[in-house]
Amino acid sequence: MTEPKSIVLLARRDHLEAMRVAAGLTIFGHQIRLIFMDHPVSKADAESETAELLELTEIEPETTVKEMKDILSWLPPAELGAVIAAADTVVNI
């Protein structure tokens, strides 16, 4: 069995799919950081069963979207760069 990886998942185009992938990656014991980018998460996505999976897998999403910084942890651009540089793998969805 391989050692768990630090994976950063950048949710750019399809937030719902990014949530599903992030939750699935926890099965392998990887440390997952899910970062919503580009646009706010839709109400439908935020209330979906997939969003509930994030709670079950203890993934706390972050965001670079200014409109969402009162709802989720805000990740400024400089910190995003450091997070990406420190990750074993970066996935864009």
C-alpha cells in the first residue's frame, strides 16, 4: 500500500464533481484540501448529497471567491500558491 498523499483539489468549473472526487479520494487515506475557485458554489450544489459527503469525510472546503469568504475559509492568492507548491498532487476540475 502506498503512503497517503497531500492532494489539493481546485474546483474551478464543476464544483459538484469536485466535491464528489474529493470525498472519494479520502477512501485511500489521502489528505485532501478542496478549494472552490472561479465562481460561488450554487445553492443546489451546496445543498446536495455530495456536499453532505464532505461533512462525513471531514473535508472543510476553502475558497478564493470573494463572495464566499463569509461562508468558507478564505484563501488569499499568495497562500494558494504556497498550498499548491507544498502539495504532492494538484487536481483541477
